[in-house]
Amino acid sequence: MKIKKILFTIFSVITFLFFAFHLFNELYFLRQPIRNIPNDNSVFVSPANWKIIKIIHQDELTDWNTKLYKNNNVVIDNWTEWFSWATLISIMMTPLDAHFQKAPLYSKLINQYYYPGHFYNATKSNDIMSSTFQNEYNSMLYFTPEWYQFRIIQIAGFMAWRIVSLLEPNDIVEQWQFIWAIKLWSQVSVVLDDNFEVLAKEWDIVIDWETIIAKKKDITSGIATFNNGNITRNPDIKLDIENSIRYWLFEIIHPNYIINFFWIIILIVQILAWMKILSENKLWKYWVLIPIYNIYLAFKLAWKPIRTWSILLYPILFLWLPLLTTNIYRYILLLLICLIPRFIAQFLIAKKYWKNKWFSIWLCLCPFVFYPYLAWIKK
């Protein structure tokens, strides 16, 4: 029994931390705050949110005598290729900042490529900027209608092992559009050509879509638009990484896959727990594998009078919930209609096992932990 309790405690703690992280990620980390967008294509607004940790100009970037260039020359050369003059602006983000990146101005995506590098701490900046130039990143080259060019680089961090791009080459974006997302600690670097005048300074706090970090030098710019035949250049940047050992290693241990495996483990534990509960109630345990009918069995265990309508009402409402909502109030109402019968059933199941009201509440809030408890740890 002690071994069971120890294993259950470990499973409970891991599950709680996993769901706490998941809720933080979905409800706060991936928020989309309302911004006051300039809607002025002569200015370059910040594509990311928080602090500028470094601004490096062309003569500093490509000075082969510096340790910065010696350690990162391949990446720097790729980022500054086709730029007669380049200025790098590196913006660092923490987990408390909004991580959806935005289009800095009206432009067209010409090329993008992904590099599976390291995962150094992106919140630190040193002389060689190891996290900026050596971490996993996704680089995107843009042109404006005036043929000004800039590059946006999404850089993963110590815990940010997922980069999402919402665009494809030749897509045209407006200044108000979402274009990327980086999950957890990370950086966003900007490379501007000599047609932009940099206004920002190191250690400035910037707000995505609001803070102007540069502007076009030509004061008449900002009104040009793309024509069908405009900007057909698609530079081919070749990085031979597809067959490298490091590429496949990062694919195997990528946290996205680890999270998916953990979800599978939780699902398997739930199925086994419900098989045990059904067996104890003299029901065929493999009924739990049948969708919708397993919900009916849960209600049957809880209270027989609600089983007849729950088999119809609960699944139908749950499946049609996204389609029946036109406003937030109706959405909340329908969600409650779906969840209240479920909570009632869980309260009654806990009561059937002689558990108190606090256990019933926890069973409603965290069934992934407390159904295994009912199955294997109960007295």
C-alpha cells in the first residue's frame, strides 16, 4: 500500500504541475492584448514585446577581428546576405510577455528557413551573443513595396522549444496582422537595411505593435503598394541540416513530443482506472473504450434517473457547443449546461465510495488524478 501511495503522490504532483503549466500557457502566456497600432507604413513598429538587449551595426557585425564574428560568422553572413548595410536589433522576451509576434509594417514575405540549433538562456546577453546566433531559430526575409528589405528572426530559448510561423513565402502582411509565435522564453531579432533609420536604443522597453523602433528614411514612403509582378525575387538559402545527426536528435527529444507522450500516459491511466471501477460495479470493463457510451456508464454509476437523458443531452451539447455560440454569455450558459451534469455525477460517484465533499470537489477539478485514486488507492 505504501508503494501505491508513493507512486500515486508522484503521479499527482507531475499531473498537477503539467496542468498548471498548461493553464498558464493557454490563459496568460498566449494572450493577445489590445494594442494601439499606428497604421503608418512609414514606421517600423516592434514585432515583439519587452526589452531591447542589443543593437549592432554592420561594421560591428562583420568585423572579422571580433570574437562575436569569429564565433557566429556563418549565421551572421546568412542574416546579412543581400544587405548593403545591416543593423541588428535583438528583443528579449520573458514568460510574462505576450509571445505572438506581429507584422512591423506592410510587407511581403520572400523567404524563410529554419535552423535547429542550441537552447541557451535567451534572457542573457554576452559579448558573443551565443543565444542570439546559436539557438534554434526561424529566419524570414521581407520586402516592402519600395524594395526595402528587413529580416525577422524568431529565436528559441532555454525553455522555448517551439516556433510557429503563420505565413508562407509570397504572403503579403499588413501592419495589424499576427505572423508568428514563440512558446516560452525567447528572443526576436530584427535585421534592417540602410533604408531604415533606427530610433530605438539598447535597454528600451518596447510594446509590440505600438513602439516605433525605426522609420523609413524617405519621408514620402509608406503609401506604395504591391503589384502582381512586384518582388519575384526568392533567394535560395541552403542549410544542409536535414540529414544531420543533430537535426534528428532535436526532433526526437523535442518537448512537443514529450508533452504528447505525457498526454498519452494520462489517457492510458484514466482508461485503466475506469476499467477497474467498472469491474468493481459488475460491468464489462471494456465498455469504457466505446465513445459516448462510456459517458452514459459514468452517469449510470452516479445516479440511474439521469442516465436516460444524459446519453443524449450531454454529448450533443458538448459536440455542438462551438456551433451554437454567438456571444460570450451564451457560450458560458451552454458550457455550464454541459459541465453541471458532469459535476453532479462526479459528486455522486464520490459519495458512492464514501468520500467527503472535499474529495468530491477535487474529483471535479482534477479527475485525471482522483479517478486513479478511487480505482487503486481507496480504503
